[in-house]
Amino acid sequence: MGRFADFAAEGLVVLDGGLATQLEAQGNDLAGALWSARLLRDAPDEIVAAHRAFFDAGADVAITASYHASYTGLAAAGASAAEATRLIALSVALARRAQPAGRRTLVAGSVGPYGVVWANGSEYTGDYRAAGDAEIASEQRRRIHALVAAGADLLAVETIPSGREAAILGGLLAELSGIEAWVTFCCRDGSRLSDGTPIVEAVRAVTGAEAVAAVGINCTPPQHVESLIDRIRGATDLPIVAYPNWGAAWDAESRTWSDRGSTLAEFPPDLLDRWRSAGASVIGGCCGIGPHAIAAIHDWREARMAGSRAAAAGRSAAAGRSAVAGRAAVEGRASTGPRAPVSRSAEWEGP
């Protein structure tokens, strides 16, 4: 296993939250086609501060600000291919600057869905009818290779809304060696991707690639997560990643979130317990989820682990007492010799 797979196998991993959410909370205007990727060029220190806020909250993994950093999108904003590569590499360096000393953390290079090149909402619907498979593969391959070359610890191939794109990505990730990736899907309900593809079908499209170390869902309303985890667990034994959004819907025309009356500022412990029981071992947040919510996930993880340690200690102590009692009984029989038979009631009268 690689570093991330080892991390996930050891227990619960806490991801960061919505990077754009925190950047906006810091006062940044993210209107425009490049969204948070604009700050790679215009305000890189703001990105470092946002990453640091999530690490300070207890996140184990930072996801880079490259979600919207596509070659096509950056070219439309006037960047050359070389400049685009530099900005994508910078996203990794900025996350590295925020990493805390003294504890293990990782940097995941974000590869957002192909639809970010248009920034017209198709990144959430999977409506890619205007692009051919070769076009999609070419763009995503370049982004993946730039993040690998920049030294990301792993790839976060995220918010994939389309079964067609999942199949293309499965082929691209099969080309890789020496790096891990997770692939997470954007879903419309408890069983299907945004374009209607069954989640099980999408999972199977990517898990044939050796680089894929985990799969799951992100930027999906919390109420669908438990059902989706159940279905994913039935299709793979890889670690499952879950970092849902706050439950609002993205309006591409107004470029705003629409509150559907079921938003969550943070995920309550009983909901986190259900996701964990269903099979998730890597949990964080997406759009609308800030450092306070990540701190709550971290605290829930620590409390759960403390409870597990206490239960294990109790079982160990009970086993020790049982072993001592067994040895004492054997030694007692050996010292006194054969005993006359006694009735069951006499056996249980106690001392």
C-alpha cells in the first residue's frame, strides 16, 4: 500500500472542507470562471491561510486549489500553457507551506471534473455533449501529469458527475505508476451520479486502475451519503471517501448557492457515526463546510478513537483476569489432588 492507503487503513482520516468557502470567509471575491484558481495568480497567500485554517482545525489532508485550474480555462484567462503548468504546480507548493510540523499530513492534488473548462454548471450535471472523449482525456491527462510532476502526495480526482467521464478517467489513471489517487463522484440522489449513471457502475469504471486507492462521493447533499456509501461498499473493498457539501444547490446562471431548507453548518456526530458504520474511513466536507465543521469531525474522530481504545483496554484486562483465574484453578487442583464430586449448586455457592 502507499502512504494514503496506509493512513486510511490505520483509522479515520479527516479531510479539509470547502476551500472556496474559507477563501470567501477571508473576504475574497471568487466570482468569475476561474473561481478559487484565480487566487493562485492574484493572491496566493490567501490560499495558504485557508489551508492553514483547515490544518489548524485538525484536517489530515489538504486538497489543493487546482480544482478549477484547467489548461483550457486558464488559456481563456490569458495564461500560456507554461504559465498554467506553473500555477497548477504552485497549488501544491502553497498547500505544502501550510502543512504543520510535528504531525503527519498529506497534500492531495485536486483534479476537478472536465466541466470546469466551461464553468457553466456542467461540472455539476455531467452534460458533456459538446466535448468528445479525446478532448476530455487530453485536458484531464495534462492536469493529472502537472500535479504528479509538482509532487502532490496523491491525486484527488473529485466531483465527477458523469459515468462517461468516469470511464475516461479509469483509463487515464491506469497510465500512472508511483502515485495514489482517490476518485469521488457528485451525485443527484442516493444511488446515481448527477448524469444518472448508477454509482456502482461509476465505481467499477475506475477501480480497475492500480493507482486508485480509494473511491467515494463529494459535493453531494448529506442526506444521500449513507445510501451511496452502502452501494459503494457493495462494489469494492477499497477505502471509502465522503466529503459532502452543506446541502444547498448550485445555480450556474447566478453563480450562487440556493438553500433548499436542509443545509447543515456541520455534520452532527450521529450522522458521522452512520457514515462510519456504513463504511466510510475518510471524511471531510466540501462546499459550505468551513474549519469549524472540520474541527467537529476531528473531535468526533478523537472521541471515537478514545472509546475504541478504552474498550480494547477493557477487553484486554478481562482476558488477563480470566487467564489468571484459569491458572489459579489449575494450580489449585494440582496442589490438592483429586476432589470428590460436588453438586452444581455447591460449585456456585462462592467462597
